[in-house]
Amino acid sequence: MPIPQSRVASGPSRRVAASSPRVLALPGYRKPAPGIHPPHLHPDYVSSLKRAPAHPLVQIRQTLSEVTGPCFQAHHLKVGADLTTQGEGAPLGEKILLTGRVLDEEGRPVRNTLVEIWQANAAGRYRHLVDQHAAPIDPNFIGKGQLLTDEEGRYQFKTIKPGAYPWRNHPNAWRPAHIHFSLFGPAFSTRLMTQMYFPGDPLLPFDPIFNGIRDEAARQRLIALFDWQTTIPEDALGFRFDIVLRGRLETPMENRP
Amino acid sequence: MSMAPAAGQLLGLAASQTVGPFFQIGCEDLYQTDLTVPGLAGTVITISGRILDADQLPVPDALVELWQANCLGKYAHPDDDQDKTVDPGFMGFGRCPTNAEGAFQFRTIKPGSVPSSTGTPQAPHINVSIFMRGLLNRLVTRIYFSDDKRNSVDEVLSLVDPGRRSTLFAEPDPGCPGAYRWDVILRGARETVFFDF
């Protein structure tokens, strides 16, 4: 299905043409500290063995290609942010209100950025042909949502708490309950796929995907916080999950590989 | 609730996790394999290929995303303040899942040259993210065009071992004008070059 056509406005011209050739006057994005993003090759995650590159990544300087990225607008969105009303009736499971902010490393809001989520149903089953887990499909739950963050970088999804489910990575392997997040941020450099987990999940210490993140604090940051303030009486438990994307370097001179 | 970090401190980044095998659910509504729009300037091309694993077996559950400039080398993004025109409706974003044979195909236009980090022109290229089950972090690479003379002066290509550069080149199909072939090999002999920045 194609994305509908949009009109993309030209950015304001903020720079007087200098002598040619022009240096990239835009600062690049900070490189993540080691240990935050998991390595490509992570033997505990068996599928990585055949799919992770063996050569080291080639380090390059950021150019205009890396500091720009796709700009989504409201008319691109096809699904809403309430996953509990996508079927004929109410889905089974514990309703939750998932709120948070998308920020850069300086704490500035990442505005109008696309957030896509998808998840299993309350029984731990995805609405997908490849998912053969013997848990029931919920006819009232599709399990996908989209939105653009607001001017403060805030987002809010209403959904149900997904169930844990077994997988075949190792004997008696179970994924902790999680919700997949896809984020773009302002640039190709800030593109991020991640997963949000739930506090107190006993499966977390055994999950090779979660534990592929070597930095303990970075692992903890992927666990949502239970939030009384956003809990809706008689309706939905509140969980808070803030997402921090790469921030910008101060000056173009720091644009180093 | 203020999220501003203390002076000199930065907030901790969200770590990457795998897209998993079920991304279709959340990503399919923005699948875009034809990046062109009516009236778009430039040479229409197709780029077809397969993603292969360490055993040269097709990867049937990958997601390929493109980010590219228009035919003048202008990105549809507010931070591209080059004095070049944008094409109304051309977003420059592509997204395609691989099929059971590990194959993907895009229809787009050949991008123009955009400046490098030092302001010299880069050879035309398309920026690529690849996500899949088994990868906890995306792979980033670039598609260059093997028949473009500007490759010889490209800053990024010059950083790549000459013996591996051809993995970044889409090859024209001699029997089909505008059709290019570009395969991705994740691991092993003829492994594709992947970047970090």
C-alpha cells in the first residue's frame, strides 16, 4: 500500500552561500556510548549467528544523507493510537494506558515524529501467519498503533498488556511481555527499533534479546514504569515509557567518525 | 515533570532491540515500494535484490528501508538548505519487506549528488537500513550505481577497502534499461559493507 502523496515544504534558507565547496554546516548526531546498543553478533541469540556481519562496520563521517530523514505527516497515518477499539468488541486482557515522551539526549522534545507500535495479544499470540503459538487469536485485537508525537514530544497509546510467549531460541525459551516500538526522530541517524518491557517481569533475566544490551542502566531504561497518575480509575493501568534518541553535536567541527 | 538533564549531563539513550519476525503488523501500513509520484523529475529506476545469510540462504523476514534525495540531490527535509528545489510529493522514503525468496524491489528515481562532510560532491547513493529477526540493531549501508563515474571521487567509498567496494554497487541489467540489481550478503565471503556514524 503506497503512502499518499504529501507536499514537503522546502526548509527555510538560513545560510548565506559561502565559498564553494560548501562544508556541511549542520552538526551531526552524537555517537552512542559503547554498550548501549547490543552488538550485531550475540551468540545467546541464536539467529544472530547467521545474520550478523563478520567484518567491522566502516566508520564514516555524517553527511547531509545522515542528518536528514523522512518527514511523516498526519495524513500518512492509517491506524489510530487506541488499540482497544480496532475490533467489533473489546479485546481480552488488562487494559493499559501507555504514555511517555520522545526526547533527545539534551532533554529536548522530539516533535511530530512517527511512532509505530505492534504487539501480541493478552494470550501471547500475534495476529500474523508466521506465529504458530497455540494460544488463541483474539478477534477483537489487531495489535498495531501509529501516531505523531505532539509539540512536547508526548505520545499516548491505549492497549492491552501483551502476554509472554514461547520461542525456539533454546529449550523452554519464553519472551517477556513486550511492545515493539519503531521511531524515526529527525534524521536517518536517529532511526530506532526497540522494545518496551514491563516492570517486575520474571522472564527478563533469561531473555537473550533484552540481555543483548550490555549496559545495565540501558536495560533498565527499556522497562516502563507503573504510573498511578496516568492510571484511569475503573479502566486502565498507566505505564510510562520515555524514549531518548541521539542528540545533536554542538558544532559541525565535532562531525567526526 | 522536567526531563532536562543536569548541566553537562545527557539523558541515557534508548537501546535498540530486534524488529522481530512480526513487524508486518506494525509496519505494513507504511510499506512503500514505489517512491515515485506523478510528475517527478529524474530517471526512473528499479532496484531489485535479495538478502542472503551466512549460508547464502535467503532471509524471508527482513525489512528494508530507503532514504534518498531527489534527482537534484535535495532531501525533502527542513535541514537540507541547499539552494535546490524539492519535488512536491516526493518524500524519499521507501520500505519493503523481503518475500519468501529473500527478495525486495523498489521503483524510484536515481538520486542526484549531495555534498559530503567536507562539501565535495558525493556520488549518487541511496541510504539503506536493514532490520530483521536475529539482528538486535539495524544494519546501515548505501546503494551506489556501478555505472556512475563519480564513484571514483566519493568520500565514503574511499574509506572502503577497494576489494569490498563492489558490494555497494547496484549493477545495471544490460537487457532492461533502468533496472539495477543489488544483493545484500549479511556474513561471510562477499559480505556487504555496513556503516556506522
